Amino acid sequence: MLLSVLAVGLTGCVSFHSVPLDPSTRAAALTDRRLDSRNWTLEALIAEALANSPELAVAKARHETALAAVVTAGERPNPTVAVAPQIVTPDLNWVNGTYGVVFDWTFETAGKRSRRVEAAREQARATASQVIDTHWKVRATLRRAYLDLWVAQRRETLLNATATKQSEVVTALDQRRKAGEASPLDLAQPRLLAAQLRLQASDATKTVALARASLAAALSMGVSGVSGAEFSFAEFEKEPGKSSCHREQALLRRSDVLVALADYATAEAILKLEIARQYPDFHLNPGYEFDAGNNKWAIGFGLTLPVLNQNQGAIGEAEAKRKELAAAFDAVQTRVLNECDRAAAGVEAARKKLSTLQALLKEQTSQMESMKQLAEAGEEDRLALISSEVEQASISVANLDALAELQAALGEMEAATQTPRSP
């Protein structure tokens, strides 16, 4: 009978299946990944980054582990069985021996099982919120890398154009010097500016390469994976509209706030469990004994006597942990508040700076148009017109930097509030 019970119990056991990791295969899959040749938008790249993010995969795997722990927490303890035969010696008189079997059934008291399940479920909630938090981090990293690439490419183009225009200024002044209409000293400052612009253009080319590498890292692929792709930067090229800071929503619903809240709820559940562990579990011990030809049946009862301690140490630790996590929750909300306020201030400051530069650029453009008309009428020389174009190009670079600051600030606000910005 005992063997039959054991056989039935073992039929539900899970067998082990090896799943080896091959580093070379996984490395090949990583290095071979690349974007296709279609025109990629910001949202499409975000979806690609989320689909292939190893950090997000780890967060999801941790959530699955936490869900499995809920099942573990709800399992009831298996009964145990002990067999203790006593044989008469030295002649091994089997008939006169004693053969017994004793079972031990554990019955948990004070709702310990439900407390364990409650703690495990709260921990699963925390890992689910961590998945959301990782999602937003991946999104923010990708958006920042994509913005940096756009700025680097636009900056490279503008600086190259400005350097070309400044070279024309130097050439025109040199011609005047040869004609005796300008001194070598008049060439010193324009030549220095031309050299600085060429150096800045060279740095911009390097920045483009670094921005591509950052974008590839945000997409979890090698830099060669983005080399053949075309990108649409329409999201950044248009002037951003007004945006709201959803601070109150972030203070209540941001993922790290939910993680801290779930961690506190887990600590509360563990405290309840430790308090329940003050009360001993009940053990039922039925048994059968064949004693020298006589059948003997027994029933036993057992429990742990709480005379030396009543689990005070573990209860004290759980109470201290709950207090610690309450303070941690306040710290998280404070950080969220500060991040939201800082992001809102950054957006406002960037908007003012961009507005100032746009007004300056508009004024410079109007002035340059007037100079063009005068040059066409023969009332203005070409050197003054080219110098005006150089000034306009320099203001355009500053305007680009201000627009990039605003887009970066809007990205920080989106990340701080974890609320997608309206297009």
C-alpha cells in the first residue's frame, strides 16, 4: 500500500530538460541584427527597441519568476512517512518482530499559507511595475539617442555650410588685399573664424558617428545594424506644441511609485506572516504497527511549544522593514516630484531660449534679404552679403541647439511623468 501511494505521488513529478546556452550562437544573432532599408520613424524605432531590449526581457523574466513564486507560496506541506522495523535476533525471528509505519500530516494554523500567498502576490505586483519602469527607460534612451543623431547630422550640415561661406569671405578679403584695398591684418580674424568653423564641422562629423553608435546601443545591436537604414526626423523638425506636466498623476501612478507601494505591501504581508508564526502548526501522526502477530493502530498529535520564544525576533525585523519601506516610498515620491518640477522648468526655459533665437533668426533673415536686394541693385558689395549669410548660418546653429534643448526637455518630461506626449 505504501509503495502504491509513493508511486501515485511520483507520477506528477516534473523531469529535467536541459536548455544549454551557446554564446557563439547568441553572439552571432546579436551581431547579425540590423534595421531594414525602410524609412524609420521615432515610434517605429521605439517599438523595435522594446521588442529586442535585453533589459526588458530580464524584467519580464523576473515577473514570471515572481508569478511562479505565488504558486510555491500556496503549496501545502506534504505529509511524511517513517518506517521503523524491529527484528528479533540472533535467529532473525521475523514473526516475533515489530513493523511499524507512522505518518506525519502538518496543518498550518493562523492563516500562514494565505499570508505567504499575499506576500508573493504583492512581490509579483512589484515586478510587474518594474517591467513598466524598464519599458519607459528603454523608450527614453532610444528617444534621446535618436534626437542626438538628428542634432548631430543637422549640426554637421549647418557647420559645413557656414565654413564654406566663411571661406568665401576669406577669399574675397584676400582678393582685396592683393588689390591693395585691405591689409593682411584684415584677414587675421576671418581666417581664424574659418579655421574654427572647420574644426567644429570635423567635431560634428565625429559626433554623428558617436550618435549612430548610441542609437545602435539603444536598439540592442551593433553599429553596423543601423548603417543602411533611412531615418525620418519629422518628430523633431516641427516646432513642439504646448505640453502639460502630469505631476499629480506621476506622484500616484508612475511605475517606480507603484514598485515602492508594492514593496511596502509585501512588507506588511510578511509582518502578518511572522505574527502568524507565533502560533504553532498542528501535526497529526496516525500509525500502524504489526507487533509479534498483533495489529496495533495509533493516532498521535504534536505541536511546537512556544516557551523559549514567540518569534519576536522575526516580528521585530518585519516591523523594521515595513518602517524602512515606508520611508523609501516617501523618498520615491519626493524624487518623482523633483524630477517633474525640474523637467517642467527645463521645458519652460528652453521654450524662452528658442523663442529668442527664432526672433533673432527672423530679424537676420529679413536683414539678409534687404542686403540681397541692395547687392542686386549694385548698392551693396558681395562681401557684406556673404558675411551676413555667415552670421545667419551661425544663428541657425544656435537655433538648432535651442530646439534640441527643448526636445530633450520634453523627452525628460515624458520620462518623468511616464505619459506619452501628444504630437
